[in-house]
Amino acid sequence: MSQSRACRGFSLVELMIAMVAGLLVSLAAVAFFYSSIRSNTDYVGATRLTQELRNNLDYVTRELRRAGYNADALTYVSLPANSTAKSSFGPIQLVNGGADDSCILFAYDRDTVGSIGQVDPALGERHGIRRVARTLTVDGSSKTIGVIEVAQSDGTATTLSCTDAGPDYTTYPPTCNSTTGWCAMSDPRRINITALNITVSTANKDPSGTNFGMLVRDYAIVITGSLLKDTTVTQSVNDSIRIRSECMHTNAGTTGQCDTAP
């Protein structure tokens, strides 16, 4: 009798309790593993999104710092005090400033080609940057996606406008618009640009004078976006720049001459 009792195994109740305890431990381990994978995925996604946004921001800031450059600038330094001559590269047009769909048009001299000191549209001296919302087909469904587009003039697109037709998004990568010059810069299949906000960061400085004014321009730039496959991952990057080339105009206080498309 004592030997039979010593060899007896677990009862059904004991076995069920052990199984439940084992399942709870297993579920906790699985939940921890899933949480770790999810956190790592979110981190990788956020890092990738931040890098994409910073790449776009770096391009925008580099281009704007070159805005207004004139290889023949010394000519204007030697002009008499009452001269009204001004660089044709000086004007910069900001459309929808302070909004999420800002657009900016500018020009800079490429002193290795064309005529020095003159805007040569056919040689790519006019430029534009804008954010627009496009309706695209992604993964078989129609989606509205924000895209940063850039433009450079050429022999066909000699003038640029913020309302010009955009590139062809039915192909991937999108095909540039050969008529208007606008191309996609951000990747519409990876990120949704929800804002390109370009704002005058401080009151533009316009020193007084009797014959001319010199406009000093500062801009704040904010780009916000989210991952297309996980809209919960959202990031913003920002920078502020001063346009290195100041804009001279004929009458102090009349800044409109500097606020047109070059």
C-alpha cells in the first residue's frame, strides 16, 4: 500500500493548475517579446522618418542659402549712391508663408555657365520648392499624400510658378514634368509630408535711406511628416536661415520689389 502511494502521479487538478501557471508565464514572455519587437520597430521607423525629413530639410536650407547669389555682385558695390540698379537675382517670392503648404521661388547665378550677373532660365538659374497634396494609388488604394516638390528652370520651363502642374505620379519614381520643371523630392511611397512651413522668422530688416533700401531676410523652416505605413509615427524637423544675399530696392520701405518671382 505504501509503495503504491509513493508512485502515484499528479492529480488532474494539480496538472491543470500547473498548465495554467505555465501558460501565464508563456503569455508574459510572448507579450514581453512582442513589446520589445514593437518598440524596436517603432524606433527604427521613427529614426528612418527623421533621417528622411532631415535630408529634405538639408536640401531646402542649402538651396535657400544660395538664393540671390550674383557672380557679378561687385558691380553693384561700385555704383554711385543715387543709382537705382539692382541685382536681378535679388527677389524671392514666398507664397503661403506660415502655412503648411508654403512655396518659395528664387534664383541664383551659376557663374560657370551663361552670362554672369544675368538670370539665364534655360541654364537652370530659377528654382522653386513647394509642398502639395497629391492623390496617388499606393498598395492598390487611393490615398492623399503630401509631397515636397522642387523645380529648376530649363529651356522649356523658363518661368516657374507655385501653381504649375506637378510630376507624373503614376510611375515610380515619379517622372518630372518636362513642361513646368517640377519634380518630386520626398518619396511618396514612404513618407507623407504633412507640412512645409516657411515663415519670416523675424521682421525683415529694411534700413532707412533716401535713394535705396536693403532688405535683410530671415526665414524659419519646419517640415513635418509621418510614415505612410504607420501614421502614428510622426516627426518634425526645423531650421532657421538668413539669406546671404540681401535685396536692394530703389525706395526704402518699398519691399515689394524684393517679394516677386525672380
